[in-house]
Amino acid sequence: MATVTKKNTRQAIVSQKDINLVLRIIKSNWWIPLIIVPIFYAIGNFYVYRLTDIYQASTEFLLKNNDVFDEKSVLTGDNFYSAGNTYIDNTNQIRIIKSYDMAGKIVDKLWQKLQVSYYIVGKVRTTEIFNEIPFTIDVYAASSNISEQIIDFKIINNNQYQLEYSKDGAIVTKTGNFGDDLIDTDFNFNIKLSKFFIPNNISSYKVIFYQFKLNSKEEIIQKIRSDLIVENPEFTNILSLKLTDVIPERAVLILDTLCNIYSEIKLKSRFDINDRTIEYIDKQSNELLFSLKSIQDTMSNYKQKKSIINLEWQQSDFLSKIGLYDGQRSQFQLQLNGLNDLEKYIIEDKDPVFLPPNAYIIEKSGFLNQAINELYTKQLELNRLLGSAKDDNPSVKDLKSSLKRVKQDLLLYINNTRKAVKQQTDNVNAEIVKYISQAKQIPSEQQDVINIQRRTAVNEKLYEYLLEKKASTKIAKASIVSDVKIVEKPRSLGVSTPDKPKLKKQFLSTGILFSLLIIFTRSLFYQKIKTVDHLKDLTDLPLIGVLPYIKNADNESIVVDQSPNSVIAESFRNFRTNLQYANVGLNNKSFIVTSFMPGEGKTFTSVNLATVLAKSGKKTVILELDLHKPRVYKRFGLAPQLTGITTYINGDSSYEDLVSKTHIPNLYCMYSGPVPPNPSELVLSEKMKKLISKAKEDFDFVVIDTPPAGLLSDSVYLIEQVDSSIFVLNANSSTKKVITFLESIIEDNNIQNVLLILNGVELSKNKYYYSGYGYSYGYGYGYGYGYGKGYKKT
């Protein structure tokens, strides 16, 4: 019993077929990336060169630092400064910094430098300049027609300049002298040479093309707001500000100005509180001085009227107590008035600039002062925030919610404090009533003097209290410093965008990807079938022959007859041999030769195949059935034949007239004859079938030249009339699409015995194009190389 050995069917991950495919793709498309990638790289470099560099400047400052004189003073007693409360929400401060008003203050302060933008126009790009400008422009007046318009500017000489601008669709040219006013209906300029102008370089200035533009405040304000980024690092009171601009120096200047203005605003709000408090104290002090003077005049007049020179008081202790309690009552009343005014202010929701000044003399320190400072600060922030945000803004809502809590706490504290002060006032009143009842026993003159002196003592104590508050307020004012501390001065961080190296890499990558896409598309849809291996990868149909490429094949006559020792002649002889082996066991004697499109070599193949069959001693006939465009007669050097297949089908000639002997032994030809108006109908006729059957009977081999199968269906119909079909592929034009078309025809029409010919194959130097190949019958063959006379390798 024979032992059957199983073959190892396991395949390698990468087969020789895969390697051949990759090598074939590389060989066919290597030139694509060499062209596409440098083009994309050049485009990327040009694009990047034209881009304007955007620079970024940054600064950082600390909010709410503790550099104060006295944390418990009337103005600096802010509970936010306590060591245990080092982090606050700075969202409101960020909104203030990015507000429209803040940007407007910056533009107002820098207007002279920001009003005019200067440019230098190059061959490829236009560059904005900010410093080292050879001329400056003072704008006294400008109409809306010329604002935001680019104005061309040229330096003519050391004294003159010329500018051009568009007005009502026309170009207006003006010439002026440096230093003189240039007045027109649209503007009033004064253009002067700057300190950067070098008279000896006038020739260089004359060839430079300058431009300038008058900016509007609104545009600059909106640009600053859009380019400004304010960040609050987590768990810190530091604000980080970043500003982008095409001019790094301008970005640094704007940030520096912003820091100064913001610091001044923060200081001003605290100085305003202090100044209003001092103003109120001065007002109250003046009123007390006037009251004291009035009391002294009353005492003097009373003594003169009553002729009182001196009184000895029996109850000096009584008088001092009366004065002490009366003074306390006045202070309590002053506190009550302050509490009432503050309560009224909170309930009526007054504007923060109308905060009652007497609120700051209710108590020297403690919760009330801290809460009032917090209330005032938050109201100022809300007022500023509403200048650039709407009521539904989350920051506004949060700030209003915070204000509401502060007000509720203040109202509760005011109510409790007022009850306590009223209770103290009632106690003092009770003491005063007690002592007054005792004073009734004092003579009326003494009572009058006591009353006057008591009033004097009360006003003196109140005056001393106000002087004390004024002194402490001035001390607090001297200790006020900005709660904005610069951590990092404004500085340029360099180019922010664009990332030019990254853009260049992207263009380079795009070029590579585009090249790969082209290669993939070409390989998938348009790659020519150049080699036998490629053809075998695409189809299992048997390959019966390979014909090398020769120049002007269409203009040649019959190659195998004229140059029998050439490579192409040897290829046809191999073709004949393979055809015989392919038909072993079959009685195949009739063949049609067709192709997908014209120009692929089907007529060339038909004539030469018939010739080599005839030269083998077999009686062979060629049927020229490409009735649309017959060309076989040209191969035999003949003119169009007046008698042929078409005249035979129409009954104008006999079969004997149709068969023509050629100059090649054993080779006959049935020419097409005149081109009819209905070629396809003649091919489909019953008489055509009989003609082909008659040819099979009379000849050993019948070779039929047909129209291209990709254009006409004639050849598909004729396939049914022959034993085998030979489909000619051309290495210079055939693609995978042709194989798909052919296999589709075979499947749809159940066609058998289809053979392939690969025509126009380039031969490699110093080696055989193929060392041998097989088809389904297992036959392999090879041939030598070297061209015969008249055929040169290309």
C-alpha cells in the first residue's frame, strides 16, 4: 500500500508574490514621490514664508497682598487679608481686566502710538513695523472715508513725500513736505522725519514701498480684548496675562500700560473711601466748632445779663457726670444715625459712589468695618462688570449672590447693634433724668450755667472724638499701598503662532500621502500589465504566449516572414508550439483573435500567427472579420479589396472569388471587402456561420481577426463559431480593468478555451525576459534574445 505524504500547506507571512507586487509597484511609480514631494515642500515653504509671525507677551501680578500698615485700621481692616484666607475667586477681577472700559483706558493712554499702523510692502509679503520708522504721522483730523484704508506712501527725497489713496473708486495722489501740514477735505496730517531717518540712506528709502493705515479706537479696543488671555492658576491669587500681536514690542507696551492702569484703579477705589471719610469728618468738625462758638457766646451773654462773675458749685461731681452721660448719649445718637443711614443705603440699593461716609465712624474696627469695605468693593466690581457684561452673565450672577449675602449679614448686624445702642441710650437717659431731677434743687442761674457748660463739654468731647478719627484715617491713608503686586514684568515670549516647522512637516507629509494616494490609485485602477508575473497574479486564464515590444509594429508587414531570425519571430514560433500543446487531445483548428481596445496588436497577432501556422506546412486561412475597420490587407501590402466577405454575404460574389492566395505558401486570406453600413448585422447573419463552417472544412487552421471586444459585441458572437479564443493584451495599455471585463464575458457567456497573449513586453538587458513560464497544461518554454534585421530593441 502506497504511503501518501501530506504537503505542508502552511504559507509564509510574506510570500514571493507579495514581494513581487511591492517591487512592481515601486518600479512603476518611483518617480511620483520624487516629483510630488518636492513640489509640496516648495509650496509649504512659500506658504510659511508668507505667513505673519504672531508674537506673545506675558506678565503676572499678585492680588490682595499684605503690604499694609495696620490691618485693623478703618480702611485696611479687610477680612480678606487674614493669613488663614489666602485664596479667593478672582473671576470678577478677570472680567474687569478684560472689560471694554479697561481696554478703552489703555487705548486712550497709548493713542499717539496706536492711532497709525505702518507697513513695508515686499515682493512676497507685507510686514508691519512699530519701531525705527523713518517718518511719523500726526493726525489732527481724518474723515471716515479715509479711516481704516490702506494708504501708499513713498519718500521722494529728504524733503518731500508722496501718498496715494482711493476715493470714490479713483486713485488720489498727494505730495507734501516733511514737517508741513497736509490739509485736504478728508484729512489734516503732519508727516515728519523721525530720529531713525538717516539722510545719507535716501537712495534706500526711495525704493522702499511703505503703507500706513489710520486705526479707529473701536477696532483697537476690540482687538486688545480678543487677543488678551487672562488666567488664574489654581489655588493662587496670581493672575497671568498673555497678549498676542504681530509686533512684540507693542504687546509688551500694552501689557505694561494695563498693569499700571489696573493698579491705579485698585488704589483709587481705596483712596476714594478714605477721602470721603475725611471730608465727612471735616464737615462735622466745622459744625461742632461753630456750635462751640455759639455756646461760648451764649455763656458770655448770660453772665453779662445776670451779672454773674463766679459761681461755686456744690455738686461738681454731679455736673461732670451729667456732661459725661450727655456726651455718651450724643455718641450713641451719632452711631444710630450712621446705622440708619447704612440700613437705608442697603435697602434702597444705592450706587456704590454714594456710600454714607458716617458709616465709617460707627466703630473703629471689627465686623462692621470689614463688611462695609467688602460691600463697597464688591459693588464697585459689579458696577465695572456690568459695563462689559449682561445681567445673565455667570460672573454677574455670582457677584450679585455674594452681595446679597453680605447685605443680609450687614442688616442683621445693624439691627442687633441698633438694639444694643438704643438700650445703652435708654440707660444713659435714665441716668441723665436722675441727675436732672436733682438739678432742680439748684438755683435757676446755676441751672442755666450748668446747662450751657454741659453742652460745651458734650461738643468738646465729640470734637475730640472726630479729631481722633481724622488722625487715624490720615494715618491709614498714608499706609495704603496697591493690592496689585507685579510678580513678572511684561516680556515677550517670542513667536506664538504659526508653528512654521510644524507646517512645513505637514506640507511634506501631505505630499507623501498624496504621492501614496496616486500610487495606490494607479496600482489599483491604472497599473499596466507589464510582466508575466503580474498577469498571472491577476487571473488564472492560461497565457499562451509573450510578444516583445518592437517599434512601429502597426507599420510592419509580416514579421515572421520578413525577419525569421528576430526575437519577435521566435516568439511567434513559441506561440505556435504552445498552441499545439494547449490543444493536445482537442480538435482545435479555428481561432478568433481579439482585444479589449484598438491598438493592442490583435491584427498584428492574427497575421503573424496565421503565417507561422502556414510555414509549418498547414493550410491556413485568415478571415478579416473586423468589418468596421479592416486592416489585414495592409499587412500584405494590398489596397482595399472590392471583393470580399461583405460582397459574399450580400450575394455579390462567390466563395471561390472570396478565397485569395497570398505570397506565403499555404496561407490564404478572405478579405473583408468594402466596409458596409451595417457590419454587425452581417456578422450575425446565418450566411456568416456557413462561411466559417466552410472554411473549417477546407483548411487545416482558420484564424479570424475580429473587432475589439471592449467596443463591439461582434467578437463575443463569433466566439461561439470557433474552437478557441485568443485575447491579446498589450503591456502598454492593458490594466486590471481589461481582465475584469474578460472574466465577466467568460462567466456571462459560459465561454471555454480562452487563451491570452501578452504583447509589447519590454525585454530586460543581459537576461531573458522570462526564463520559462507555465500555464494550466504544465508546458514551459523559453527563447533566446537578439533581434534580426530591421527590428531594434527599444
